[in-house]
Amino acid sequence: MATIYLAYSPQTRVNYYGERALARLQALGEVRLNQTEIPLTPADLAREAAGCDIIVAPRIPAATAELFDNLPQLVAYCRGAVDIRTVDVAAAGRNGVLVTHATPGFAASVAEWVLGAMFDLSRNISDAVMAYRSGLVPEVRMGRELRGATLGVAGYGTIGQYLCRIAQALGMKVLVADPYARIEDPAHVAVGFDALLAQSDYVVCLAPANAETAHMFNAAAFAKMQASAYFINASRGELVDEAALLQALEQGVIAACAVDVGMAPDQMPSPLLARHPRVIATPHIGGLTPQAAEHQAMDTVNQVAAIVAGRMPQGAVNAAQATRLARFSA
């Protein structure tokens, strides 16, 4: 029987690894649970998972070479997220360890968060709520309709496509900037990045985080936007130069922004940016809905099921190097 270490903390299990997924995982082997709310370090994870065949883990902690070098029994490391940039895949492969990641089941969840942010920015909802809760009468301010406005989406992946369809249904004009995407819907108009910035009332960052997109939203980018435009980031903090964004807000280069991600730990919005009066910030909850969380948790369950049956699972990242998988097919 396989021994599985579930690295999710108790509170993280509540949010991201529900009872149904846990019960399914426990049916596949002996499951050891992380019992502490203190964030694990790679060294902690190596110690806690000693003797285990499989680790199922969230984004934290990083899976470093130290982890893989110190777990000679480990067969597979299953990341319950799409993002594996903090996994040393080369070190895992050098040790014969399989690495897997989950599929993006959060398109609707994140797209709906973006939509909520657009409504909030347009109608000053948070400002009014905060005023009333402080015992004040909020200023009555003119709002803006989404209907007839232009949405610019940088990044036409799973979330971007879902968001564009919603915006289209609301009567918005949809512009997309993504040099690698094939855009087949005639209502989603492909434009260059500069044109998207200049023409959009709402600019939404949904591009992947990599070397090419690092700080793609910088001072020059914000300067190309309309002064009445809103910026929304639901991708990754690394895509935005936060100092430039703060300056753009302070100087009225853009109207306001909403962020669900940033450069604080675990992709949280940075406190300095989050407390700005023209910023709506949430603590990286765009993909936190029961449907989205269970989708990714069940991905790891299905991967573990394949692994213990000696099969290569969906979501395998380094199949050719995963020599320890043969232990379960013997």
C-alpha cells in the first residue's frame, strides 16, 4: 500500500482539499496529514514526508532539490495547482521522481472575480460600503455601465476566453492581446498590446508569468492607457511593476485598479498597494470556490490513483525521467 503525505495545512485543507477528495485519497493508501498551520519549509516537508511514496502539496512550500535529494523513497510529487515554477523539476527527474500538476479548473471562478471587480470599480461599491460601515454617508457618485465599454484582455488562455464570452454577453467590445493565441471568435478582436492599452476602458492582466511577461505592465504601459481606464490583475504579481502602478494611481495616469495577486508571500497583494484608496484588493481568492478547489484536488486524487496502479497519470511533467514509478508496476 502506498504512503501519501498530504502537505496541505488544516485550514488549507478546508479551503482547497475537501472531505470528498480526502476520502478518495485515503482509499488509495495510508495518508499522513500535515497537522500544523505554520507554513512548511522545504526542510520541514522533507522531514515530515520521510518514508512516503507520494507527496500531494499546494503551492507552499517550494519543492527544492533539497527535498528530492533527501527522500530516497519518494516516487511522485503531485502539485495541486497549475503553477509549478517553485518545483525543481530537474532535481526531481535526476532522482527519478515524477512531478505532476493540476489542470486549470478555475476559469469560471477567476473570470467571475474579474467581473465582480469591474462592477465594483465602475459603481464605487466598496467605497460606499466602507463609508456606511464607518458611520458616514457616502458621496453619491456617478457610475459607469459595462455595456458599450471596451474590455482589453492581455492573455487569451482558459480564463481569458471565459471572461471574453461573459463580456460579450454584457454588450462589451472585446479586444485581445496574445501573440501566441489563435482567436476564432469574430467578436474577440486581436490587437497589439499597445493598441489594447490605448483603446480599453478595462485592461485585464491574464497573461502567464514567465521571463517574457515579467513587468509587462510597467510605467510605459500605464502611460499608454486612458486616464479614465481601470487596470485589473488576476494573473500573477510578477507581471506588474508595482512601483509604476502606484505612481500611475497617484498621478492620475489611470483611474483605479483591482488586484487579487501581488508580490507578497503566496502571491498575495502587496500591503502598500492594497491599502491605496483607489485600489480594490483581495487576498488571492479568485480561484477559491468549491467547484474550482475540488477540481484541482480531484486532479491529484486521479493522479495518485494512476501512480499506485503503475500508470503514467495525466498532468505528468517529466514522464521520461520518472524511473521510480516502476516500483508500483512491479
